[in-house]
Amino acid sequence: MERNSFSKIWCLVIAMLLISNFLTAQTNEFSVKQAVDYGIKNSVKVLNALLDIKIQEQTNREITAQALPQISASGSITDYLKIPVSLIPGEIFGGQAGSFIPVQFGTKYNASGGIDASQILFDGQVFVGLQARSAAIDLATKTADVTAEQIKANIYKIYYQLVVGKKQLSSVEANIERFEKLLYDTKEIFKNGFVEKLDVDKVSVQMNNLKTEKQKIENQLLAGHAGLKFLMNMPQKEMLVLTDTLSEEELKSNILDEAYSYTDRKEFQLLNIASKLNKYNIKRYQLSRIPTFSVFGSYTKNAQRTEFDFFKSGGEWFTTSLVGLRVAIPIFDGFARRARIENARLVLAKTNNNIQEIKESIDNDVTQSRIKMKSALLTIDDQKQNVKLAESVFNTTKKKYDQGLGSNQEIYNAQTELKVAQNNYYSALYDAITAKIDYLKAIGQL
């Protein structure tokens, strides 16, 4: 008896915890636009693409730094534990020829400090790097736009797939309601001896099948919500409620517009920027043949001491200063420059091929999505009529059955035809959604 009481208490505690988690979980009611905005703002892929823009900004600062003065300071203090010894020919001091006298030059302590500066006057590669900075930022920005658009398209598809799934679930629930009524009526007729137990069992089997189908759709919706939250980078513990519905009129709007431009596609824009950067790369290697010019200067202070008293007043420091012009003339590099130029030209050729390919891909995407969209819209209209007819057939068959003029088999057949019509309708509905999303993405208007 105590064990049963203990188990009940634990069950109550667990139930309270589950209810508490449910009540404290944040609920997000999102339209499809809100879902897209949330996803673009929080998606890890988009966030990383935005970080790539900042990374490129820092890279541009590095390039700019090469054209600015370079200034450095240095200092050193040396303590000679043993002062270096030099050999001086002995004949200098009246010694024999070929003899040497060891002499120590210098002091035990030496210190130096100085400033070095340099400034590039002309360097072809640095000059082109400065020109390419804006295009490099454009490339990173456009890459982020392409990533965001891909996230947007996927959110649209999953969102509306769930909207269609909810509609499909409503139809299954309506079918269950019909069969609950049929099962009740069949049991009553069985009690009166007008049908066999087999007829009741057949209706029960159909009812169980419909409940299983409902459970399957509910599980798919739960999985779809989890997938959508993952795509949006929303915590799984938060609740997501979809507020948008879907109308056939919305699907049919703006689908017959024949005009589109390649330049509206972000992928096309991205490749054009890449082509521009490839041209800069060729120019950079070509200008590496030209000599580079820079000026430099140095200012240094040196001191030598027999005692470590550099920081006391009175000690003398010796100054050295200089300025100069440096010219670097490339002569021969083993044909490495030629190889780099040719490689950059080949990369540009590949990019131009990709530009041509994406034009053909856009044409194909637009054509395919239009065909799928028109076909799906026709199917929607046909299957919508079929659903109405199938519902009418089922209701008429049910009435005949209630009056003793029909059989269970006729009802089963009518129900099967209704399910087929419903499934075809929702399948066409989702096909139309995905086709329109693909179409808008293909023309760059998503």
C-alpha cells in the first residue's frame, strides 16, 4: 500500500514538472515573414557569413597598411663578459713580419636605441590591392546575401509544408468523425440483427487505420516544427506557432510574369564580382614586373661604457642618422611570375564559364518552375472538385447504407476514393508552393 502511494506521489511530481516546463516555455507566434526574419537574424550560417564581411574588412586594413609609413623602434644593452679580441699585425708596432698582437677593442657595456622608418612610393601589387578592396567587400557581402536567400527559401518551404500538413490533418480528423458516426450506426444495426459482426469489425479496422494515419501526420508535424526551429536556430524548448494560412489565390498571383533579368539573381551578381577580382589578380601579377620604389630613414643613438651608468647624466651618446631611396628591380624569378599570371587567367576563364552556366541554369530553373507551377495549379483545381465529389459520394453511400440499400464495401470504396482525392489535392498544393518558391528564387524576387 505504501509503495503504491509513493509511486503516485512521484507521478504527480513528474506531471507537475512537465506542466511547469510547458508553461514557462516561450511561445513564438510567427507569420512566414517573421519566421524568415528570425531565421536570417539567428542562423549560424548567416552569422558566419556576416563575420566573413568583418574578416574581409580587417584584411582590407592590412592591405591599406602596406601603403602607409612603417615605423619601428629598437633598443639593446650589451654586457660583454669577455670583450672581443682582435689581432693586429705586429709590424705596425715594430714587431716581426707575420706576427700578431692581440688587442681588445670596445667597452664592457654598450647600449643603442633608434627609430627606423620606411614608406613605399610605388609598388604595383600594393596599388592593385588598394583598388580591389571595395570589390572584396562586395564579394563577402554578396556571399552573405546568397546564404540568407538559401535559408529564406528553405524556411518558406518547410513553413508552408507544415501549413499544408495542418490542413491534411483537419481532413483526416473529419474522416475519423465520419467513421465514428458510421461505427456507431453499424453497431446499432448489428444489435438489431441486420448486419454481421464482420461488418462492425471492418468499420473498426478502417477507424483504426484513420487514427494511425492521424498519428503519423501529427508526428510528421512535430518533426517538421523541430526541423524548422533548427533551421531558424530557435531553441527546441520554445514553442513555435504558425499563424499564416495558404490560399489558392495567393499561389496563382504573379506567376505568369514572363520578364526576368539575370542580374537580379544574387548568385549571378556574386560571380560577376568574382570575375572582377580575378581581373585584379591578373593585373597584380603583371605589375609585379615593374620596379618598386621606397624611401627609408634611420636615427640611432649609441653609447659605450666601462661602467653600467647609461642613465646617469654626463655620459656621451653618439648619433647616427641616414635617409635613402631603395629600388627593387625584378630580373629573373625562374618564370614563377609567368606561371602566376597564366594561372590567374585560367581562373578567370573558369569564372566566365560559370557565369555562362548560371545564365543557362536560371533559364532552366524559371522554365521548370513555371511548368511545375501551372501543372500543380491545374491539378489543384481538378482534385478540389474530386474532393467535393468524393465527399458527396461518401455521404450518399452512407445514406443508402443507413436505409439498408447499400453495403459496407461501397462505403469502404467511397472512403478510399475520398482519401486518394484528398492526398492528391494536398500533394498538388505543396507542389505548387515549392514551385512558386523556386520560381521566385530563380528570378531573384524571393
